[in-house]
Amino acid sequence: MRIIQISDTHLSPTHGFFAANLAATARWLAADDPALIVHTGDLSMDGAGTAEELAAAAKWSGCFAPLVLSVPGNHDVGDHAAIKPTQTVDDSRLAAWRTAVGPDRWSLDRGGWRLVGLNAMLLGTGHAEEDAQFAWLEATLNTALPVALFLHKPLFIEDPAEGPHGYWTVTPEPRRRLMSLMAGANVRLVASGHLHVHRQFRHGDIDYVWGPAASFVCGDSQPDLGGARSLGAVEHVFGPDSVTSRFIRPEGLEDLTIEPVQHILYPRPAEKVQ
């Protein structure tokens, strides 16, 4: 079984700063013609603020494979209040995702594996859906099949026991809860997005893959988290009980940084035009 993972397309019908990179990604996906794509979040530039933008991003990402499975990112449905108090995860944003894209968590058995998509943006929010998702995940991980878990935010940078990394990772308390469930299951792959960085490493019996972005990389606004700040995608090839993951760089991508246009795309509240 072969899966293409794309991430952080940040599509916007109103801002075209990274349109050439999305066009290059689209050309490559059309030529590659994968049977299954998993999008690990931030389909949209600001779907958490504009439902129409989320719908446009979902339409674009759904064009390149017979089956496209997506998990939401912070720019799609918001984040927890400590990170983004102006766009917290709430019922209306979750409903907008489910209307435009589909379920925000999902499970699919294919090729002798269980593929699981998790809404990382619920983790640490205290929203009622957070506990519901944990209950669902516990039942979903109860399988003899090897499991590949897809979510937007990575669980950690270097060590599961490390402290918080603010915006960049799942916070420690829900991370511990999630990894406790994983420890009793047959999880072999955890694939994420969010960082606009590609990195692959193994911790214990699990392969961790940070999927690169398809839109832009971060410059000096991002700390050094390890890995490569390079646009691309990831190919996952699943065997009977292991997976081989490979970075792919579609032709025509340019590693544009967000900083020159960040104030336009994501203005601080005080900077917004009244």
C-alpha cells in the first residue's frame, strides 16, 4: 500500500503569495495519480476565520486522488485559548470543518493496516469533544493491525517527556494521555505536519515523520527544531508490519518564507484595518 502525505497547503482564494508552489504540487499530484492522499492539516490560510476559505481549500485538496483523508490544522479550526485566544476551537469551527471537509477524526482499515486520523487541535482545549475523541481513540487502537496515526501537530520535538513547546507541539498533559494509549497498541507510524519542516526519526518502536509544507517555510520567526526547512511531500509505502517513508520534492517548488508577508496574512489584532 502506498500513501502520499501532503501538508500545510495554506490555500487562500484571496492571497496568491504561494500560488506557484501549490500549482507545482498540483501538477505533481495529477501526474503521480495516487490512490490515497492524507493531508495533515492547515488546508487553508485562514479557514478558522472564514468558512468560505476552508471550503475552497477542501475543494482543491480533494481533486488529486480517489480518496483524500484530511485532519484539521490550527488555521482550519483554531487552537486552544492559551495559544490563539482570538480563534479557539469551538462548535462552530468544528461544524464548518465537518461541512466542508468531513469528519475531523477517522479510521480506515486498508492494506493490512489501520489508518487513524486525529484532531490534534482538540488536545488541551477542554472542549467536550476532546474526551469524546480520547474514548473513540482508545476503542480504535484496540486492534491487532499495525496502526499509522496522522495528526497536525507533532507530539514532541526530541523526547516524549520534554516540557511544553508552546505553539509548536501538543502540550505535555494531553501528550502523556495520548502516548499512554499508544503504548498499549500496535502503533508503528506517527505522521504530522504544522512545523513546515521535514524530519524522520524513530523513538522506541514508532517511526515519527514530520511532513513538509507545500506552501512556504518559516525563517527567523521559527526556532531551530531540527530537520530540513524544505517544501515537498512524503511517500509512505506500507509492508506487512513496517513502513518506509520517503521525502519527495516536486519540480517547480521554491522555498519561499512567510516573514515578508506574515503581517498581511496573519495580522495581530491591533494591526487589523478597522
